[in-house]
Amino acid sequence: MNMDKPKQDNKENIRRIVRIMSTDIDGNLPVRRALRKIKGISFMFSNAVYTTTGIDKDKKVGTMTEQEIKQLEGFITNPKTYPWLLNRRKDVETGTDMHITMANLDLKKREDINMLKKIRAYKGVRHELGQPARGQRTRSSFRTSKTVGVSKKRIMAAAKPAATAPAKEKK
């Protein structure tokens, strides 16, 4: 009955937290789920990463070697084999195709919104006003500090005398 001993050894070798692309990832997650914890990596991009690199999708991230982690990071930073999966194709400034992750994704998004505001595009104006920029209705959504619905008669009756009472003048 030595079958239990290798399982214990595997549990000891599993790292609890693995750092990939400046993100702390739980070591018990399989590769296919762990990659999606990184900001900027979608389900399909995750599939492309482990398929291209040849890493088993069900392998626990905590059992991966440093070489495999470097291989994953290398593909994520430079995924030229799958141009249709890139999240920033034909960049406005450079005109190149690239895949942006982590803090760079937030930075580029902020730069894009600021550019739209600067050129006074419709979407930029809507961002400035704090209104929806993608055509959503504003009648019932996106209200700020306004009540929606009908108030009860008792509350309205109690509020009415207080509003109509004359204010005392100071002498």
C-alpha cells in the first residue's frame, strides 16, 4: 500500500502561490483557469496559450517548473501566431498589433478615453458628463440621487405642511 506516499510527495511539491505576469495565482488551479486570473487574458486566449506552448491544461500551476512559467509568459507577451486573439489590433498611435495585459491595459484605456475627450467625440463628451457612452437608455437607468417610482400618500401628506409653513423673519 505505498500508493498513498507519492500523493503526499506531490502535495508537498505544490507551491501555494505562483507569480505569473506580476499576478499571484493559487497553485491548486489548473493552467486553463489560472491564466484567466491575469487581467487581459480571456478564455480563448488562455486556450491558445496552453495549446501553443504544449503545456497540459489540467496541470496544477503549483507543480509547474520555472521554465514552463517563462514559456507561458513569453507567449503572453508576444503572441504573434494568433493575431485574431489580440486585444489591441492596429493601435492608434503605432499602427501595430499587440496584446496588452495588467496595468498597461488600464493605462491604454484611460489614454483612449482622454483622446476621445480631447477631440470632442460623442463618446468622449458622454464620458465627461458621466452618461452612458454606448447607446443605453437613460430614462430608468443611470440615475443619480433620484427616486424612481411612486411615493406613498402618507409620506407626501407629511412633507406637504412642512414645505408650506411660512418661514419666520429675523428682525
